[in-house]
Amino acid sequence: MVRDIDWDKAAKRTVGFSGADLENMLNEAAIQAARKNKTEIEFSDIEEAATKVKLGPEKKRLQTDLDRKMTAYHEAGHAIVTYALPNMDPVHRISIVSRGMALGFTLIPPQRDRIHETKTHLLEQITSMMGGRAAEALIFSEMTSGAANDIDKATMLAKNMVVEYGMSDLGPINFGPTVDTTEWGGRYMMDSKISPDMQSKIDSEVKKIIDKSYQKATSILSKMKDKLDRVAEELIKKETLEGEEFEKIVGTKPALAKINS
Amino acid sequence: MVRDIDWDKAAKRTVGFSGADLENMLNEAAIQAARKNKTEIEFSDIEEAATKVKLGPEKKRLQTDLDRKMTAYHEAGHAIVTYALPNMDPVHRISIVSRGMALGFTLIPPQRDRIHETKTHLLEQITSMMGGRAAEALIFSEMTSGAANDIDKATMLAKNMVVEYGMSDLGPINFGPTVDTTEWGGRYMMDSKISPDMQSKIDSEVKKIIDKSYQKATSILSKMKDKLDRVAEELIKKETLEGEEFEKIVGTKPALAKINS
Amino acid sequence: MVRDIDWDKAAKRTVGFSGADLENMLNEAAIQAARKNKTEIEFSDIEEAATKVKLGPEKKRLQTDLDRKMTAYHEAGHAIVTYALPNMDPVHRISIVSRGMALGFTLIPPQRDRIHETKTHLLEQITSMMGGRAAEALIFSEMTSGAANDIDKATMLAKNMVVEYGMSDLGPINFGPTVDTTEWGGRYMMDSKISPDMQSKIDSEVKKIIDKSYQKATSILSKMKDKLDRVAEELIKKETLEGEEFEKIVGTKPALAKINS
Amino acid sequence: MVRDIDWDKAAKRTVGFSGADLENMLNEAAIQAARKNKTEIEFSDIEEAATKVKLGPEKKRLQTDLDRKMTAYHEAGHAIVTYALPNMDPVHRISIVSRGMALGFTLIPPQRDRIHETKTHLLEQITSMMGGRAAEALIFSEMTSGAANDIDKATMLAKNMVVEYGMSDLGPINFGPTVDTTEWGGRYMMDSKISPDMQSKIDSEVKKIIDKSYQKATSILSKMKDKLDRVAEELIKKETLEGEEFEKIVGTKPALAKINS
Amino acid sequence: MVRDIDWDKAAKRTVGFSGADLENMLNEAAIQAARKNKTEIEFSDIEEAATKVKLGPEKKRLQTDLDRKMTAYHEAGHAIVTYALPNMDPVHRISIVSRGMALGFTLIPPQRDRIHETKTHLLEQITSMMGGRAAEALIFSEMTSGAANDIDKATMLAKNMVVEYGMSDLGPINFGPTVDTTEWGGRYMMDSKISPDMQSKIDSEVKKIIDKSYQKATSILSKMKDKLDRVAEELIKKETLEGEEFEKIVGTKPALAKINS
Amino acid sequence: MVRDIDWDKAAKRTVGFSGADLENMLNEAAIQAARKNKTEIEFSDIEEAATKVKLGPEKKRLQTDLDRKMTAYHEAGHAIVTYALPNMDPVHRISIVSRGMALGFTLIPPQRDRIHETKTHLLEQITSMMGGRAAEALIFSEMTSGAANDIDKATMLAKNMVVEYGMSDLGPINFGPTVDTTEWGGRYMMDSKISPDMQSKIDSEVKKIIDKSYQKATSILSKMKDKLDRVAEELIKKETLEGEEFEKIVGTKPALAKINS
């Protein structure tokens, strides 16, 4: 039996979930409630189930205090940068509990479907992804291989901006491979040949996006170092911070900027 | 039973349709008429059925006013630029109703088979495709990933002009892969080897076409900003504008320029 | 029953036909004669059958006067340039009747087997192929995608001249892939590796051949514009011109220059 | 029967072993104990079994004194450089007994799971791998092909640092091929196209890492040449040195530096 | 029955023939003798049979006098250049009778197995191959595609000299793909990676060999133009010249130079 | 029955033989002994059998005196250069008897397993391989294609030195494709991407090694021309020289230099 669930909140939490994700999540929530001998599924069961479905089960790993500290600053870095960017959705949850391959995670579920994906929001997403590495460098003057996944995703977005979305100084031109069907029939398939000169310009544009985003993330964290420290400290203490706890430290995130709604 | 259909208009609306498209369209029109308990198929059923066959069924998505506004300007951009170009066919319909992957669409069915595809008309098609992105930039100083499909198609046309149609400064030479049978027998198959130098020139020619077309689209929209605003406003109000409604705002499109018959 | 056929003329008309082509042609000629209730096959049946076997059946397409005019000038361009080049065979037939993918055609069957294919004749063939595009540009200041096939074939010939026949400034050297068996046994198979530098030189040589040929075609048509106009006008009127009708307008083509026998 | 095993020590020795490795190791240890008519497995059986599972069985090869001397200095080079680097785990065992393809080996098992892999530790690993070649050059002014495996692994790590971990002057950008699934669904697959310019920068960064590491290894060995000589001499005498024996010569390795814990 | 055959001469004529070639040749000779109602095979039957086995049967093609003249000069060009080079074997037969794809041929069977293939002889072979094109250019200021096969083979030899035999200014180094087994076991397989710089040098060396050889062929023919004319005239008259007839015109070829024995 | 065999000598002669090689060799030796009606296998049977297993059976080819002279100097070149290099094993046998594809051979079996393959020894191997071509050039001012195999093997070794063993000025870095499993688990597979710049440096390093080795071979032969002549003369007389006969002419080779033992 399911009762007292804030379904609006649950719906928002699961934007982007597939039908299979939702089914898995509800099953998982029921199992967890049953394990705790509860007769009703509560929102906390939903929350935990949603996380498990997306990131895998918790994984205990032997860690030193310093390990935990580094993870805490990495995740806090993501969270603080995300907080400071006007078009990013609010942080939903931060955790330094290991799940799957990840040492921690920062959840930023979209508040609703993005109808238009804008250049501004794409740049902020990349900057947010840079927040972890930027914090490592700022606090420890060190880099970890744990940022590789952030770097990979950020590079992918930056490439898409340049190669497919026409959002760089190279203009509204497509440099990717193409399979397409036109509105009035006719089918195109063409492997994109690009000269070394043009590829070099593409590489430079991608690098420029990454470099600027990293600098912005670093600059945000430098200015908000106090809050970064406090979030990291709280994370080390509690392991997981809900969005509300995070906002108690950093302040409430203002409503999304209009243009990117 | 089918009555009172303006078959000339229907034929024009379906230029470029395959036999299967036509069959699907007629079935769809019959189903729609039946749903509305009509005993006869009317032209509006044909119209809706033709659109559904080509673009997929309507799709309700939760959108903000700003989302709708951005879509409206994007489609209005296509429509206004198309209107302003002397060799483009007239706009048949504009809509901000989501269908399939598209947030909106602007229909520009050819008035009849193009016997000759001219350089002038190809350049105008590319400029028309640039109209959406140009409107985004002009009105919102923003870019959306929704223009990616326009950019992809425009790049494809520009490449064909340079690589296969010999319509660039590189002259009447073919740079693509070739499979051909000569008039008097004999069969050629040859994978085109091109030096980095020549590929670089090809890339520049393609980019030049895209850049000029984008500038032209921007220039048209700047000059016709009043009409752009009014079309967008009407679209936000009515969601779909038929060609006649569009022309009430912008004026009747003159007959096609002679050369491109 | 076949009677009164000028077999010499028929043989000349079918130089380059395969055995299967000839069989198809004779069957087709018999069918056509039967359709017209003739008891004998005449040369006109052979002529039509030969064209159908090589280019496909006639195809009615809705065209404007301007469409027909553009096609007429394109084909007249091929015919006039061919006429003006001393080593090209005489024009056999010109037509603006659509067949298969083609809007028109100009038939230039070889008068007999070319024993030696010379550099001079290859250059004239390329120039002849450029005649259609050159006419479009000269008369309409426009280019059509209909010239793509001419451009493709001309590029192929130019490449062969440079890469396999050693007929460019790069000298008697082969740049293509090679499979060969020597006179005294021994078998070579080698995929040709070419540096970007050398490929760039090859590209330039190919482009030089195309550019010069296009300029020559343009120059011929400029000088013979009167005849170009009269052939195009006749074509618009009659749709198809036999070689004799064409030569009535432009004059009889002199015998082939000696060297290219 | 298993008795008197220091299981803590055994666990540390087998960090990074798979389940199959552990099973093979225990079987092997039991077999060895049985061969020696022991009724109980001792730690020395575990030790030998662990080595055999990872490196293969001992292999007698006819060697000259000089062969043994070169191997001894190569392995001593790895051990000494490892000892001198503050973030490397302590040397567990050094041996000039041939196993599989290897003439000798230096075991440096991680003391526990590395939660964070840092840039500092990666650079030290590469420097440690350079220790063998550096010793060859320093002592014999000679190079052997036996260092090829060290060089291969070191290059791989250096490439990962530059291409995937964003740890070079090129910044936090990914240059490798990518298959990824985002947190919120959506799947990317993209073969990384890189211009010759950018690839050249990548190559330089990789080379810079290798060159600096090799210089550091050489510099360490030059400064600690006395200890290098003594370790090599002991190795020639005893063939295998346990970590304790090694540390008797070079001194106890200080606890790992904090940052890389 | 085979009688009165000069078997020494026959053996020399068939150096390089495979067992199957020899069998085919003898069968063919027997058939020809039988057709002519001879009871014995004579040397002329052997000669004709050997040619047929290697080059295919005679092929009658309709040719003009000029066609025959061009072929005659092409073959005479090969023969004269071959005659003038001290290390080439003597010309055995020249013919302008079409066989297979060839319009004519010049037979230069090796007098015996070449034990050592020298740089000098390879260069002379290439020069001999250039003789046909050089004669076309010298006499007709024209080039034919018939030289394509000569050009292909000459390029192949020149490439081998540079890439495999180490006979260019690039020195004794191999640039080709390699599969090899060493004398003492061990197997190598390596696809040769070559930089554009080095490939460019290879291309230049190959071109240099071709260019020099072509110049030498041209220079020889210029100096021996009288003999070239007389051989061509005789060929036009007799269609085929035996080695003895050729040497009556040009003089007896001196014995092979010593070094290339 | 096998008797009176110097098994030490036989073992030395067959270093590097596989089990199958050894079995083939013993069978072959037995067959040869039987053919000669010997009841016992003697060392000479072993020697001949070992050569046949590795190089194929003797092959009689018609040769001129000059052919034999060129082969003799080529093999003598290998032998003399090998003799002059301090780290090369002694020459075991030189022959100008044709076997398989080879016109002659120089056997240099390793005296025992090379435990360490050093840079010095690799360079000497390459120099030894250059000895044949160097002799051709020195004595005949000519080059033969027979050196192609030497050149191929020498290039391969030089590439390995640069690309895998880190023995060039490019330092201890790997440029080859890599498949590897680390000591502690984890598997790498990566196709090596290399920029044209770096590949050009690799090509230069390989060429530098080859060029220097060739110069050294030439310099050795120039200084030892008397001995070269005498060895070649003896070879022409006897066809095969055993190591002892060779050393009678050139002197006994000093023991291997210490470092490369």
C-alpha cells in the first residue's frame, strides 16, 4: 500500500526516467519498505529506490579520512558551481557514499523537460561538470583520475555544440557524419570528410569551450571557498546531504533565469 | 465517400509523396472523418492526414510560455525568410504543435516538380533553413539545439553544390565517390582520393555558402522584424497558421521568378 | 521480316553495343514495327530501339516553357561544342525528350572503333561534356544540378589522364592501384600509397584539365552563339533533331583530323 | 590444514587478486605444502603460490655472471627508485629468478585499494617503471630490450594521463574514443577525430611526461648509487630479496605521504 | 612427330615459361602443324605457339593506315631503345598484329635466368618501357592511352627499387609492408607506417627514376631517328619482324655488358 | 646408430631450433647417412641436415662466373663485417650454393641464448646485414635486388629499436600498438595514434640507424679489402667455407666483448 507520498515531488524526482526505470524503482521501493516491516511505502523509499536504479546499490569500500575528504570536496565542487550558475536546476542530493564505479555523486534532476536546449545552459552544464576537478586542484593542488568521467561527458557536450549544434565561432555548419531523411522523401547517407585544417579549428573550438568552463568553475569556487568548505565538512559528517540541507548552507537557489526556462 | 474535395489543391499538397504515402494519407483521412462521425471526407481531413503521414502524430508536451515563444519565433523565422526569397515556393502552413521530434514545423511543399534544380534555388533553400537559427539569435541572443536538423540539411545541400554540382569557385569538377555507367557501356568505380589541400578548399567553399546564407537570413529578418513579430504572435495565439493566414500578415508572395520556373 | 535497312548505317549506329544490346535492340525494333502494324522493320524502328536500349523509354514530365528552353540550350551546348572540335565524331541526334533520369540527350556514337585513344581526343571529350554547363552559364547566368553527371564523367576522364595514362605535367607515371601480370609470369598487387604533396599535385593537374576544357567550351559557345540559339530554337520546336537536321543549321562537320584517326 | 598464517599479511599481499587468482593461489599453496610433506600450509607457501599465480613458474635459463649482474641492476633500479618516491608503496620482494618471459621482477603490491588515483602517484609509477632502464644506462652505458615491457606500460599510463584524465597542459579534455551512458539516459558513441595539430600536441605531452620521469629516475639512482650497488650485490648473492631484507640495506620506507593515501 | 627443331633456340625462347606454359605451347604447336597438314612440327610452329600462349591469339581489328603507323612507331620505339641499352637482352620479335588487349608487342625474352637483378638493368628495363610513349611524343607530338600498361609496369619497378631494394638516394631501407621469418625462428608481421614527409621523399625518388628514364628514351630515339623510321616502315610493310630482320636494320646488338651478366 | 658426435658442438649449432626443427634435422641426418650407406650418423650429416631444415635443399642454377663472383663478394661482405664487430657471434659457415630463394648464405648461429639483447648488439646485427650490399657497391659499383631481404630485416630491427625498445634519441617511449595485462590485473588495448610530426621523427631515427650502419659496414670492408678479396676467392673455389677455413684467412675472432656476453 502506498500512502502519504507527495506525488508531485516524486514526479519531479523521476523526470527523464524510462518506463522500465519507473517499474524497477517502484518494485525496489516496495522491497525496501517490506524489509523494514513497513506496511506502506514512504517517500524516502522512493528516493532511495530511484537512486539505486540509476547509480546502483551502495558499496562499502575501505577508505581513509583523506579519501573521504577528497571525495567530499569533489562533490561539493560540483554542487557549489551548479548552485552558482543561474540556469542550472537546483541540487537535489549530494553524497559521498560509493555506488557502482562512483565514489560519490551529486544529483541535479531537471525540474521539468527541457523543451529548448540552449547554448547558455549547455555551457553551464559543462562548467558544472568541471566543478569536481576544479575543487581538487583548488584545495589539494592535486588531480585525480576520478574526474575522467566528468571530463569525458563535458568534452562530448562541447563537441556536440561545435560539430552538430553550430554553437561555436565556426558558425551554423555540421561537421558530423549524417544519416537523414528529408521532409519530402529522399535519403542521405554521407561520411563526413574534413580537412586537417578544419579539424584543427574544430579541436580549438572544443578546447576553448572546455578551458573557459574550467576557468569559470575555478573562479566560482575561489569566490565561494567558505561555502565549499562548509558543504565538504557537512558531507564528511553526514555522508549524504539532501537538497534542503545543502541550501541551508549555501542559501536558496533563485528561480531559473527566464530565457532558459 | 469522398465529396467536395478540391483535387487540384490536394494534388499540389502531395507533390513528392510516394504511392505508400498517398495510401496512408487516404486511410488516415477516412479514419479521422469516421472519428468525427462525418459521412464524407473533407479537405481538412486530407490536410491533417498528409501532415500526420509526413511528420507523425501531434504530441502534447508540457511547455512554458517562453518555450512556445521560442518555437514560434524559430518557425516564423523560416517562414519570413522563405517568403522574402523570390524563388522559394510559398509557405503552406506554419505550426508550433509538437510532432515527433519536432517542436514545430513550416511546410513549403513544391508547387510542382522542379525539372531543373538551379544554384539560385539551392542557395535560397539553404537561406530558408537558416531562418530559424537566425530568428533565435536576433530575438533572444541565444541559440538552441533545435536548429541542429536545419544545420545538418543545409550543410548537406552546400556540400552537394560544391562536391557534385560544380557550383562553387572550385569549378565544374566532381570530388565525391563515383559509380557510373557510361552511355556506351563500360563501368567506372573509383573511391575519390583528395589531398588535404583540396579538401581544405572544399571545406572553405562549403563554409562560405553557409555563412553567406546565414547572413542573408539575418539581414532579411532584421529588415522584416515587424512582420516576424506579428507572425510569431499569431502563432502563439492560434498554434497553427494556414498559408492564407500567413499571407494576410506578410502579404501575398509574388509568382516565382522566371528563371527558376 | 527485315527489309530495306541500310545495314552500314545501322552498324555505325551501334558501334560499342554488346551482343545483348544488339539482341535487345532487334527485339525492340520488331515489337515497335508490330505495334504500328508494319510487316517490315524499317531503319526508324532500329534507331528508336537503339536509343531505348541505351537510354530507357521516353518519359513524359510536366514542364514549363522555360524548363524546355533550359534543356534545349544544355543539349545544344553539348552539340555545338562537339561540332567545333576537330577530333570529335559528328553529332548523331539531339533530343529534349526525357528518358530515364535524363532531361535530354546528345548522341555522339563513334564512327568506328578508336584504335588509339589520344590525349587530344580525351581533352575534346571533356570539353564536349562541359558544353551543357557552359551553355547554362552563358545564356541564363545560372547553373543546374542536371550537369552533375557530365561533371562526374569529365572528372573521371581527367583523373585517368593524370593518374593512369601519364598525360599531365607529372609525366609518364602511374598513381593508381595496380593489379598486373608481367609478360614473363610474376604477379604484382600493390595498393598505391601517395603522399599528400603528390596527391595535391595530382588534384591540381586534374583541376587544370577541367578548368581549361570549361574555358574552351565557353569560348566556343560565345563565338558560335548564333548557331547555339538556332539549334536550341529548333530543338524547342521539334524536340528531336537528327544529325542531318543539326548539320543543316551548323554546317557539315569536316572529316576527322588525321592524327586521331 | 591451514595454521599460523598471518591473514592480515596475506590479505595485503593479495590486494588486486581476483577470486580465481585467490582460488588458484590456495590450491597451489596446498600442493606445495604437500610436496614438502608438510601437514600445514605456511605463509611461505602462500607467498610462493601468489608469485607463481601472477608471474608463472620459475624457469631455469643458462646465464653468465654478467647476465645476472645486468638483471640484478635492472631490478635494483626499479626497487631503489620506488623506495625513493614518497607516494609509492613499499617494495615487497625483488628477484632475479626468471619466471615466464621475465628475467626478474620487483613486486610492489598496493598496501590497500587506491580510492583516488592521483597525478602525483601516476607520475611516480612511471618513474618507478623507468628505474630499470635508468640503471642499465647508469651502470653499463648500455640499453637492453628487456626494458620494452616497462616502456610500454609507462607510455600507456602517460597516454591515459593526457588523453583521458586531463592531467597535462592540454587541460581537462578527453581525446579518446567514447562510449558512455549519461546519468539521465541517452547514449553516446563517437569515434574521436583529432587533427594532426592536436595529435602532435598530445604526443609532445606524453613524451614530456616520459622524459621527465626518466630524468628523475636517473637522478635518484645517481644520488643513491651506493645503495643501488649493495642491493644489486645482495641480489646476485641471494637471487631473491624479501622486503625486509631490502629495507635492511636501504632503510625503512617512511609512511605514504598524506595526500595520496 | 617433332623433327629438325633447334632445341637450344627453343629453350632460349621459353626461358621463364612455367610447366603449364610449355605444355600448352607444345599442344598448340601440334594443332597448328596439323591444320597446315604438316606431318612434323617446325620451329615456326613453336614460335607462333609460344607467342599465342603468352599474348593470346591474333585479333583482327579494323584499323586505318594512321592507326598502324602509330602502333608501328610505338613498338619500334621499345625496340630501338632496348637495342641501344647495353644490358638489355636482344629484341626477339616486333609485331603490330593485335593480340588480346595489345595493339602490338615487342618480345625481349631473357637469354637466360637473371641470377642477380642489378640496379643498372632495372633502370634499363624502365627506360625500355618508356620507349613506346617517347616515340609517340617524338613523331606525332601526341600521347595515347596505349602506353598506360608500360607506365604502370615501369612505375612498379621504380617503386620496388626505392621501397624494397634500397636503390635510391633514400638508402638501403625498406618502406613496404613486411611478413618475414628470420633465419633462427621468430616471425615478424608489421604494417609499415610512414610519415607524409617520408612518403613525399619516396614519391620524389620514384618520379625521379621515371623522369630520367623517359628523358633517356627520348634522347636515344632522337639520336637514332633514322633507324626508328626504318624499323617502323618495315613493320608497317611486314607487320612482324623477327630479331634477325630487326638487326639487319639496326645492326647486331653487342654481347651483354659484363657486370650484369 | 649415432656415434662419435660432438654433442656440445651440435647443441651450439642448433641454438634457437624448435623441437620440430630438431626432429626434422635428426630424421634428415639419418636419411643422409643411410643414402651414403653409413651405419652411423656423423657430425657432417648433422651439419648438412641442420642447414637443409633451415634454408631448404640445395638448388642447382645455371650461373656465369660473374654471377658466382657477385654472390661470393656479397656473402664475404656479411662474413667480414660480422668478423670485425666485437659483439657478433663467430661466422659458422659461408656458402655460395643456392638454397631455396637464396643465392648464398652466411651462418652466424648464436653461441648460446642471448639473455639480454643490447643496443650495441642490435646495431652490430644491422651492420652485419648491411655487409652484403656494402660489398656489392664497393667492388662492383653496383646494387642487386638480392640484398632486399637483408634490407627488410635490418629495417625491422631498426624500427623495433626506435618504436618498442626506446633505444633512439626519442627516448624510452613506446610508439607501437599495445595489448597488455598489468601485473595486478587490468587489461589495456589501444591502437597507437601518432601525429605526422612524431611519425616523421620516428622515420628519421630509423633511417639514421640504417645509414650509420651502412657507413660502418662500408668502412670496415674498405679497411679489410684484402681479406674480403681472399674470402671471396676462396668461396668461388670451394663454394662453401666452414668457420675454421674462414678464420684461417681472416684470423681467429676474439671472444665476445664482455658487456654483451
